[in-house]
Amino acid sequence: MKEFNKILFPLDLSEASPKIIPFVTTMAQKFGSEIHLLFVARVFGHFSGIYVPHPSIDKFEDEIVEGAKKRLKEFTEEYFSDFPETRAEVVAGDISEEILKYTGSKGIDLLILGTHGRKGLEKVVFGSVAERVAKASPVPVLLVNPYKVS
């Protein structure tokens, strides 16, 4: 049977994130896995073309990253206190690309990822991070719809 020594749970810190935790912790317990939490802050450099000053964008991104680090630390303490070896990291970039980069660089064996079920124009504009990651992932991906979990 395949061993999952390192599990990555990329999260967006929304109200849906806690609903996926039982899947992460169950797999981690069964396999004795190290848990990695990853929050990817979107970059806004593409707005510099519409006369938003570059220093303003950089400052805004820095504030988002710092705020996310604080919130991720609280989230980790609240939900993963029984897993003291849990690693949590915040990075900035394209969400799908950063998840895949982290997976490769940290030797992740399993991704557990929430879906958000975007529809219509929102899906056309933003696409599906879960779909892009699942198609390109070098490791197995468990997709969980947090709105269908009881």
C-alpha cells in the first residue's frame, strides 16, 4: 500500500476550510503523516497596467501576506494542536502554481484540497484551482466538497 508520509492541505482560510480538516487529520493519523498547511496569497502585479502605483500594490500584497501568516498561525493552533509537527506556510503567487511548486519542493505524497464549486462567470474568470492542481499534480489528490460534508 502507498504510504503518505507528507500531506499538503492548501487552504484559503474561509469558512469552508475547517470542514476539510477531518479528512486531513484522519489520513495523517492512519499513515503517521506530517501535515503541511499552505496559504497562497494572490499577487496583484497585473493591476500595475491600470495606473495603480507599483509601491501601493507591493504594500498591499505585503499586508495580505502578514495578515495571512497571523491568521494561519491561529488556525493551526486552533485545529491542529494535536499534531504539533504541523508545518504552516504563506507564500505569494499564482495559487495553482504555488501549490504544485510546494508539493515538489517539500516531497509531498498526498494533496487534500477543497473544492468551492464556482459556477458561471466566476468559474470562467477565476477557473478552478482544484481542477488545475488535480490535473497537473505529480501525487494523488483527494478533492473534498466542503458544502457536501455533514
